[in-house]
Amino acid sequence: MSTPPQYSWPAGKRCAVVVSVLFDDGVDAVAIAPDLPSRSKSYSVWQYGARRGVDRLVQTLARLQVPSTWFVPGSVALRHPDAVRAIAAHGHELASHGMGIERYDALDAGAAAKFLRESRQILTDVSGQDVTGFRLPHGRWPRRFDAVLQCAGYRYSTSLNGDDVPYTHASGLVEIPVHSELDDRPYFQFNFTPAFPPGHSRLPDYDGVLANWQWEFAAYRHYGSCYVLQIHPEWLGTAGRIDILTQLLTYIHTHDDVWLTTAVAVADWHAAQGLTVPDTHPIAVYEEYRRERGLA
């Protein structure tokens, strides 16, 4: 691999790494399986995140001196204000994951804006931070949703794919792409009786997960991209799996040309570059398709 980086990072860094944590406290699972709270054994898997996983992640990141961005629904911030304040007190960024894992593709713009503003205000009040980031909690990305987010006070999203470096929506909202291969959920979310989600019935090899993420990091660094790890307190915050994160971040720390930072720092850096997306970029393809066919 000899292709030089195509994206310019600050201070001559070769790539960026963002550790993002999705602290949903089971709200995400209940949105898919409403009967989950009545199944105590199953529901306790998600409750473990707030009870043990959050603190273990916070302490591990502090020991390794790694900043991170935590995406939290407004309802979870109200339920666990002390945990949210502890996250903020350790210097981590708080960002919105909606109010309660609602589907924005099923809402009109007015209802969506209400949830977005409410979530942002709650997180700001609880954490003491100016919350400007968003992660789509559920469903599809609505058309022109970037403008709705921007009007609600958000500066960036980290919800879509379509690239491996940041890009800018038509509204000016920054998008920091995410990819499922850097998410711990496909590896560790499972429940036996009944299977939830279907097909997830056994644990992966921990060394294999670590090796996959290290290989991905090597490629992102080679191409000068933005590596966004997505982890959950209930999955990677267990006593055994936390060592996967420790080994991964220790490995990343051995490279002095990597910018380990928060999502908001990446978004602000990208916005300052004034870059625009070409017409061939995936984010522009759908609008071009509609224009060609005379659709509104």
C-alpha cells in the first residue's frame, strides 16, 4: 500500500481516530422489542451498561488519556444524570442520540425539530456542554434532514456512510461517516431465548475482534481517513471485553501521526477547510437523480 493520504489533517497528522460511545441504556433495544422490559433476564443485559459498563469505559479512557464522544438520548440523560455528568467531568464530549430512539423518517419536520431541540437542551443542561453533535438513533435518514438538524442547533452528524472522511451536506452540516465493521454491536449483541436479534447466538473470538479493528485502523491510517470506533457500555464495557479496547487504543498510541480526538473537533476542523462535495459524491447522487426526473 503506497497511496498517500488525500485528506489534510491538523499538525501533519496522517489520520484521525474518534472513539464514540452509544449509551442508550436499553432504549434502543426496547424500540425494536417492546416486550423486552418484561423479560428480566434479557433486559438485564442492557441494564448492565449503566450499572457497570459506563464507569469501566470512563476509567479505561482516562487511564489511556483518550478523549471520546458519547451519544446519549435525552431520556437516558434524565434517567442517569450523574453518569452523564461524570462523563462530561472526565473531558468527554456529549452528543445527541435523539430523545428516545425515535424514527425521524416517520416524523414530519416540525415533530423532528421538537425532539431534536428537546434532546439537545436536556444534554446541555445536564452536562454543562454546548451539545452540537447528533447520531441517527433509528430508521432511515430523511431527505434534507441535514437542514432540520442545523435549524435545531446541530453542527454535525455522524450517522451516514458514503465515505471514510468527513464531508459537508448542502446545508453546511458536517457529516462524519461511520461503518458497521467498527461497531461492537454486530459482534456482541446476542440473547438466547428467544434469539434477539435473530442469528446472534454465540460469542466471537475476542482476539479476532481486536485483529479486525487493528487491520481496519492500519487501512484508515494508510489512506488518511477518519476511523470512528462505535462501542456500547453493555457490550464492550464488561470485565473481559474492556481489554479489547485497552489493547486497541494502546496499539493506536504507538503511532505518533494519529489524531485521537472527539467528533466535534473533527467536525470543526472539516468545517474550517471550506471543502465542498463533488456532484459524484454519494450524498449528491439522490438529489441529482430527482433533478434529472423533474421531481420536487
